[in-house]
Amino acid sequence: FPTTITYSYYGSHTARLSDLLAQTDTQAFIVIRNNTVIYEQYLNGAHRDTLFTSFSMAKSVTSALIGIAIDEGKIKSVNDPLIKYVPELKGRGFDGLTIRDMLLMSTGIAFQTDISGPFSGLFNKFVSDDSKQYYTDNLRQLILNVHASSQPVGTAFHYNDYYSLLEGLILQRVTGETVAQFTQDALWQPMGMEYPASWSLDSTTDGFEKTNSALNARAIDFARFGLLFLNQGRWNGRQIISQQWVAASTTPDPTDQRSWTGDDAYWPQAGGYYKYSWWGLHNPDGTYDYVASGKWGQFIYVSPSTHTVVVRLGGGENSWRWAFVIRALVHSLQ
């Protein structure tokens, strides 16, 4: 197991893995190779049973639940329009927006992360869509009042938290149960997860799961979720998610010619792509890896060509550096 990592991220860097873990407020770091844990470390007061929130890694789980609902026939197709399941939004200017568009973070529904101007700090805290979805105590009401974006449906990549929340609303409606219960029935129980998990709610009154950002679980169970995808949706001989959905969710699409907007424009320039709430990464040898990513460096990194899953959780910088550190690590393992 390598102790020193050389990785590329705005230049070439070499560092000891132990130093990176210690200096970046990492609290959990797990490496699984060929379905065997080969490295597991907890730091900065964390332990194996420490509960971590997912931040936007939750989007990859919500996407998987959509896939299971399609497998079970509760949703007919990923090409179904949003308004088929949320008819309240009909006539708002995005009637052609499909579930697939939402999973791909395509334009269609307006979502403003930052507002510029002399009072931008105040506006961003209380007025931006990002703040609204983060602080509201009634997400259901918020997402039923969305508006069309200035760009036509599907023409560009634009990161949008409303999409994962609308996916959560669709799941509630087609399953007839809470997203938490469906997560239990479709993933946690059949996979025999090691610990219980939970979804944070917008409020006890509204009771809507924050399906874009707030699945709370242990590091080892996040790793199991990565293994589920690595093993093409199978767990202990049981097909939890169809192999077709795993492939559609993670493999590169060479026909995707959308432009990218905002801060995320860096990702395709670095060899990245985006599929069903997974951040993909082309490798120099022609293979690809993919990542569930959350704020402050939460990562479930899946490398099919090396049969490796890596989980990094904790605090620290809000950057993509860990994706490139992990890529260098997994491709240096013998």
C-alpha cells in the first residue's frame, strides 16, 4: 500500500498520504480492493460508528432509488416528463423536462447559486435558490413553485439542487411511502448494512427528506453503496439495482455535447463528465472512474478497472483535490 502519492491537481504534487489525512480534517478513509477492506482509518475523534452526513453524495443515492423504482415498474421510464408525476408544474415552461434531464443536471428549471451585486453576501444568504433549499422548513412548497430557466431544456449542464428534491417527491408519490422507508426497503435491509441510517428532514411539520444533501450514515455503509455499483448492482448474489441502470448511471456518453455553466466548468476541462448524479472521470489509459461527491470533501470513489472503492469523509477544503488524490492512489495499487 503506497505511503506517498503523486497526483495532478492544478499542477503536480507529491505528499505522504498520512500527512494529507492529518492536515485536511479527514475523519474517515477506507480503501476496498477486490471486495476486501485493505485500509481503514478514522481520525480527528471519529470512529467506525461515527455518523456522517452525506451532503451532495445523497444525490447519487436518490438517483439509485429512482433506478430501483424504474426496475420495479413504479416509474415507467427515465424519459418520462417531470409533469407526469408532478402535474402541478404543468405549463411553467418546462413541460418537456424529463427525469433523465434532471439526473443529468440539464437546464430547464432555474436555480441560482450566487447573486452578484453590492449586497451579494446578504442576498446569497437569504434570496438565492441555494439558500432557499438549504434553510426552508417546507421543501415541498418550495419545489412546487419553481420557474423555467433562461436556457432551453437540455442545452447545458447547470447544477441544480431542485432536481434531486423533485426526484424525492416523485419517489414519495410512486411508492406511497416516505423516501426513508423506501431507502430501508430497497437498499439498507436487502444489503444488510452494518448500521442504521437516517434522512434529515426540512422540518417535523412538513417531514420532507432532504434528498439532495442529507443522508446520514457510517463510512463503512457509504463504502458498501459504492461496492454495490462496482459490482454492477449485485449484492451477495442478489440484484439490488439492474445492471442496465448502473451502466446508464456511470458510463461516459460521447454524444453529450452540452456546454457547462458556473464553477463546474472546470470538470470537463479536467477530463470529467456527468451522468445520473455521478461525477465521472476519464483516465489516461482509456478507463473511467466515477464519484459521489459532497461538500467539504465527502467522496465515494468507484474505480471499475482496478476494482476499488475509496471513501473519504470529514471537513476541510471544499475542492475536488481529493478526487485526483484518490485516482492516483487507486491506480498505483498493485
